[in-house]
Amino acid sequence: FLTFCIICLRLCDVTRPRFHFRCKHVKLIVFFPFVSSFGCLTYSRDTYHFACEAGTRWRPASSRRGKTLASPFVFPATMTHQYPALTAEQKKELQDIAQRIVAPGKGILAADESTGSMAKRLNPIGVENTEENRRRYRQLLFTADERIDSCIGGVIFFHETLYQKTDDGTNFAQLIKDRGIVVGIKVDKGVVPLAGTNGETTTQGLDGLSERCAQYKKDGADFAKWRCVLKISETTPSQLAIMENANVLARYASICQQNGIVPIVEPEILPDGDHDLKRCQYVTEKVLAACYKALSDHHVYLEGTLLKPNMVTPGHACPTKFSSEEIAMATVTALRRTVPPAVTGVTFLSGGQSEEEASVNLNSINTCPLMKPWALTFSYGRALQASALNAWRGELNNEKAATAEFIKRAQANGLAALGKYESAGTGGAASKSLYVANHAY
């Protein structure tokens, strides 16, 4: 039997492999480089250690029973390399930008709704979805007084908004930068169907991304956002959808960093469905694990990135209600199992929660009694703007009241990011659910 094994292994000399195999008491595991699997063979005596290398002879290295030997196989390996590598100066710039965005008590205003998404915001309050009305609305957010400077670290712009101006001719991006707030830009082109899946999607926009990032950097943007979407059902998310979206996010992140832009990685798991908290936590862990494996494969510098995940919450149609403390524990546990400590910050999306609910849950996450090596803050759109939008209603006389509502929510979430927010109650517009089925930006 042993002769048979040696003959088979000697046949491999032409490939000049270098490997080891062991046999201890009963089982001998032999891996042949010309097959894709291994077979288990038996041998009944002591442990033998064999090494094969072209030009050498076979001989037992030890006959001591029970000796621990090298792994069954050792092949020559070439260390992977990053081409082109980021310089030390590039890395420092990326990390500094990320840290400014998620400085203590600060989060992100997501004002990157597309033209179509703005129609869904403006039409219900009786405002026509025109470029001028969109400009006026965003102006009242960006010109809020200095109280927001201590709680807003970054603003995500839509392409149109990046080049709009205030009534006095000041460019929106320059206005934000002058306040010490970092300018960001949405760079994806929306979701498209992923063939071969049960209604799942991937995100388009990689074509020409490097050129767009270079131009946005010149125009004042220092970070970017790219949203991928997954959903939970009996058959989803599929492994195909998880891996496809993880790799798309990683390619986007790598391209951004090569152009001096901090990428926000957003793998959003929609709240649609009746799944419970445990199911959402499980799926969130699988999705985040795949994302960080892909980011590693693409040589992304983690200290120069931010993560924008969903909180771990039950599906919108789940009959069981969970406390904010339970949501916080599930969320932080999922992050601890998947997100490397090197990541600078986690900026949660609101995911259709009411304004008050999003603040309370963020506060509970920051007071959760588990170790949290990242900044945990917000990147809210609807949960910062809903009350302001309702107060504005397109009327010039309402702009001051609308701005006051926005400041109120910004301050609430700034406190929640520090774990110091105390809920004012459950009544009013701030407690109204902002859930939208199959939400798209």
C-alpha cells in the first residue's frame, strides 16, 4: 500500500510540487495536485512524514507515534500585491477625511435624493418637482444656523445639487465647506435587475467612475456614497446577490480611494417582509462578512472608509415588537462579528424608521454595554428631513419653521451619537413611520 502511494506521488515530480502528507494510526490523507478533491486512505502503523520535491528521494522523517507534523500540503505561494498602492500621504488624507465626518457627536445629512425620489417627497405636500423648488428646499437645509455645525460632519449631495447655488450666488458645496462640513457625492447610477435571481438587484455605475471621481474631487467632494440593496425573504438574499453586490462595492471603494475620495460602503438590507430580529441579524452578518472579504481582496484601505449599514431590525410586517435595547444588542453584535476595528466609522441609515425611532435606536446602540471600536453615528435622509419638509410645504413664509425642525432633529441625532439623547415622547410628526416599500433613491 505504501509503495502504491509513493509511486503515485512520484508521478507528480514533473510538476515539481513540494508538499507533505501524514498518516497517524488509521487515516492517511493524500492530496494529488492533478485532482480537485482529496481521498482518505488507511494505514495501520505509526505516523510517517514524507516530503516530495523533484530530485529528492522519499524517506520517513519520523516514526514516533503521535508526533504533530506539518499541514498535509505546502505549495509554493506568491504574496498578493496591490497595484497601484496608495502612498502614505494618500492614506493619511483619506483617514483624516473619514475622521472629520464622524467626529464625536457628528453624523451625515443624506441630501442625495435623485430627481425621481424628490418627486416622492414634494408631491405629497403639494409642491411641484421642479429644479427651482428642489434648490429652494435644499437651500433651507444648508443655510441653517451654526447650531448644525456641531452635529453635522458631512452632507451627501446629488449631482444636480453639487452645482446649484444659494439666492446670493454662493455655490452649495463651497457654502458647506466654509462651515467645516465635508462635502460628499452620490456616485452610483441606481439598481438594476440581477439576472438569474428571484427579483434581486445589483447597482450600476462603475463605467466611467474613475473619471467622475476625479472631477468631483476637483469640484469639492471629499467622500462618496454607493448604495447596494438586498432583501430578505424565504429565498433571498441569494449567495449570488450577496457576492455580486459585495464585489461591486469593493470595486467602487477602490476606485474612490485612488482618486482621494473616502468611500461610504452601503449594503442596505431592506426592512420589507415579516422576518424577525434574529433572521435580520443573521442575514446582516452574512452580507457584511462578504463585503469585508471583498474589500480585502480589492486592497481597500479600511481606515479610509466608512460603512453605512441598516440597523438590525425586524421586518416591517413582523408581528413581534422589539425594544430599542434588543435592536441595539443585535446590531452591535452583528457589527462586532464582521466589521474590522480598522474601519473608522459606522453611519447607520434610518431604513424607514420614524424620526424619533431612528434617534432612540441610535442612542441605544451607543449605550449598548458591548465594546465598540468604531464611531457609531447617523447618515439619515428622511429621518432628518421629514418634519422640515412637512413644515415647509413650498411656502416662503414657512422656511424659518422648516429650518428649525431640521435643526431640532440634527441636534437630537448628534446627542444620540454620543449616547446622551433623551426621548421627548412618542407623539407628533416625529413619531410617524417613514417606511416605503421597496425603497429606492
